[in-house]
Amino acid sequence: MEAFWSSLLLIGLAELGDKTQLLTFVLVRQFRRPLIIAIALGLAFLVSYSLAAIVGVWIEQSFIKNWIHWASALMFLAIGCWILLSASDSHNEPEENTSSSAKSSSITAAFAFSFVSILTAELGDKSQLSLVAISIHLQPIELVVAGALLGTLIVNLPVLVLARHSYSRHWLQRSHQEWIGYLAGSLFIVFGLVLLLS
């Protein structure tokens, strides 16, 4: 169960204050179909995380263990720095269009657009790269993917509810978003340092 809980915690932290939360918020506001967006979100992350875990296992089986250890430790450090920089740059994000013109959009259009948007946004994102690093060290990958998916849903589903009931982008103050980013980034850096020193 270490694989499950580790991936749940680390991926959940990586997703806090991430662009996926803003994207989810905007999609719900745009399409007015939170359940469809939730399904699209879950499937997009399932595909993204499955690919990341497969890559992680392939790397673990293809390279010398010492190289993997150092590379994954450096990856965690890099992701931590990435999160910290993203948190400090969050005040430069543009306001999203709050138009409700797509309220009557079809279920198929809402699902397809949301799935493609979320999957594209996650390609090469810090959560996907984190899962590659996690799956190098922890097995089985089914539990790694399940933990990552649950961590992501725990972080993003409240955004669906808030978007459903909110007409303001500022459901969470920017200063709070920045501090969440700083905390998550710091924890990734600590995890990377622990790997380097172990």
C-alpha cells in the first residue's frame, strides 16, 4: 500500500493550485455540465497516469539502478522548483472569459472538449513527470496509478462543486493559491533531497 499512499499524497500535492484546477473551473463555467466534466477529468488523468507509470517501469527495467536513483531525485527537485516558480508567477495569470453562451452545449461536445483539453494540458506536466519518478521506485503500477488518480480527484472535485455554485473566479484568494504552491513545491524538494541522501 506504500505505492498507493505515496502516489496519492505526492500527486495530490502536485495538483494543488495547478492549472488543471483553473481549467476544470473554466470548463464547468463554460459548459454547465459538472458531472460530464468530472468523467472527462477522471478518464483524461487515467490515460495520462497510465502512460507515465508505463514509462517509469520501462525506465526502471532499462537503466542501471544508480542512475535511476539520481535521475529521479533530481526530477523531484526540478518539479519542486517548477511548482515554486509557478506559485510565484500565479499573479500574472489572465482572467478567464466568464461567458455562459455554451450553457446548452451537447453532452458529447462538453465531454470531448474537456477530455482533450485536460489530457493535452497534462502532457509533460509536473504531475505526470512526478508519476514517472514514483513508478520507478514503487510497484505495482496499478496501485501507483490508482493512488495518483484518487489524489487528483480529491483535489479537483471540490473545484467542480465550487464552479457549479460560483460566479466568481476568486473562489480561493490568490495569496492562498500561492502559499499552497509554495508548500507543495517545498515538499517535493524535501522528497528529492531525501532520495539524494538515502
